[in-house]
Amino acid sequence: MAIERVSIIGAAQPVKAEEARLADLGLRERADLQKWIIADPSLIEPGLLILTEEYDRWATPSGDRVRDRLDLLALDSEGHLVVIELKRDDAPDDVHLQAITYAAMVSRFTEEDLARIHADFLRRSGEEHDTSKALQAVRAHCGDELDVALLKQPRIVLVARSFPKQVTSSAVWLNEMGIDVKLVQFRLWANEGTHVMTTSVLYPVPGLEEFTVVPARAEKAETAQRAANSTRNRKAVLRIIDNGSVEPGQTLRFRAFPESMAWDNNEIERWVAEDPRRGRATWTGDRSRPLRWEYDGQCYAPTSLVKEMVEQLTGTRPGYASGPRYWLDSDGRDLAELADLPGDTAPDTL
């Protein structure tokens, strides 16, 4: 493995910085490294929302306390929980086993659990947040909706100065088996009172999948596709706002979209017909919740509104729906189609 060299650029010439350990500098895992990541989660990965730190409120089905403490729990932008395990310097041989245990436990969390946990974390941090506001913040991080299937497949991020072969080989195998494990290496450098920290992804190596063949798992592929679809659904709203294809105040109507779902489209159509207000929504132009449902006057994202309707009909909230496909303008075009219309200000990146 290549070892990077870090140099401090001075007035005369680059001066080599010497590698240091946290312990050498009097720094600690929780009081320093953990706080740095909470302050700037992009140190290990862009798009993370830290949900809590030092979580230890585990219990067995019989109510017995389990003495385990999770360093950090985060949520990525796709809706996966991320278990983050930190080691101040060199990782021990079994650090991945500890993280797998935590991942198994957090996979049972509901969004209500996450809201409670995040509200407690914010309060400990000095912010006043009740559970309902924390739930809004958690949902908003993923486009106003959480996919239950994605929550059940947490990712693991291990952070350390170095990793032994037992951990690196296990990480490779776990990824091949469909469990997302990332190894992030941090290193400290010092020169005449100047300290520099570098972070880099040790595994998986970007582009590695182009050179290896790994077993495919249907469930993993399905949830990955759901994440991609959820991202497209969120971007559909932004594209509509940018291209102006739906004007604020415009009325949209509901139609049952033919996709494989855990509800009967005929039933929901009959339910909508019983009260026509259920099938109408007004476009507000808000980037997070652009639909005001005529039935209750509340604002929703397109997917959230479809799920709310199904929950009111069946009593169960579905894990996934392609919301933009269900809402049509007066010309019969759904929001997904309207998102693809050209516009003078529509950015090419969305």
C-alpha cells in the first residue's frame, strides 16, 4: 500500500510533515475525533446527517439492558442508516464484528425510533427539538420520506488510522455478500506546531467494480433501484420548479398508476371517488412539499401524499411509491413527464 507524503509549504521550500498519532498529540477518540466528524460529517462522506452519538439504550426482548455503545449513527441522502465506528489510532482485529452487531440492532429501528433518538441528540447538543420536528428533519434529509426497506439495510463505516488484514479481507467479503462496509483512513501530520489531518477511503476503491466480479443479490439490487428511483422522484419536483411546467396554484388530479404495489388500485380509485377532494391537490411551488391536498389542507411531497392516501385507506403505510406518476395536470401529463419538459432555466445536472 502506498504511503502518502505530506509537506508543509513554507516561504523557502516544502518541509516534510511527520506523521503523528492522536495519542501523541494528547487527542482522544470521543472528545476530539468524534466531535470533528459531528461538526463536519463530510470528513468521512458527503451527505450524512448525524442522528446521534454514544447510543447505548439497547435492550433484549425480555427487557434486559445490553451494554454496548455505538459511536455514531447517521443517515445518508438515499435513506440508509450508517453505523460509524471510530478508533483513535490502529483498528483492532475485531472492529468489524462490533459494527455488524450494531448494524443488526439499528436495522430494527422505525422512523419513530429515529425521530426520538435524533430529538434526544439535538437536545443534548443544546438545540430545542421535539420528536415531531426531529422526524421532519430526518424525513427532509431523504426528500421528505423514508423507505422502510432501505432502513433495514444499514451501511457500516469504520474509521481508523490503519486496519489489519483481518478487517480489510472481511470488508471485501462482506461487500461481496451485499453488506455495505466502508473503511475510512485518517492520518495526522505535524510540523512545528502545525497539524494537518487527511481522510481517504481505503475500501471500496473507486472503480474497483470494473475489475472484479462479485455475486449479485436480487434484494440488494432491488433496494438500490428503489434508492435511485427515490432520488429521481425528488429531482422531479426540483426540475418542475426550474422549468416552470407547473404554475403555483395549479390543480392536479390523482390517478392510480399501474405498478406492483401492496395495495389494490381499484380500491384506492373507489376511495377517491367517494370524496373527490381526495383526488385533487394544488401545486404550491415549495421545493420540499409542493402539493397541498384538498382533502386535509396539508402539504406533502408527491410520494408522501400517495403513501398518506394508502395509509388512510388500508391502515398501513407502504415502504415505496413512485409519487410523481400519480399526479396529472389538465392535459393528462404526470409530474414525471412534466419534469422532463425543456425550460430556459432547467439545469442540465438534474
